[in-house]
Amino acid sequence: MIWVTHDLKQASRISTTTWFMGNGKLEQHVSESFFAKSAEDLAKRFIRPLEGASFI
């Protein structure tokens, strides 16, 4: 299933794979590592509101 959302908390709970698009590039990540320690600066800024949140 493909699900497009900006609800990051819900996405972090139910997804196994996360696709992030920034600056015209589409990047694939394992959801747990994407939300816990994303390496891309743009992705870090996008998920910053979730800092300190716990993930399943």
C-alpha cells in the first residue's frame, strides 16, 4: 500500500519503509532508522518536530 501523509507520528508507527522527497530526489529508508537518525539535512529539518518522541 502507498500512503502519502504529513502526519509523521502516525507514519512512524505504522510504516516499514519511508520514501522522502527533497530537492527533486526520492530517497528510500527503513522507517525506524529514518525517524531515529536521518542523515540528510533536509530530512532532519522535516522530522525535527518529532525529536524526543518514542517510536515502535
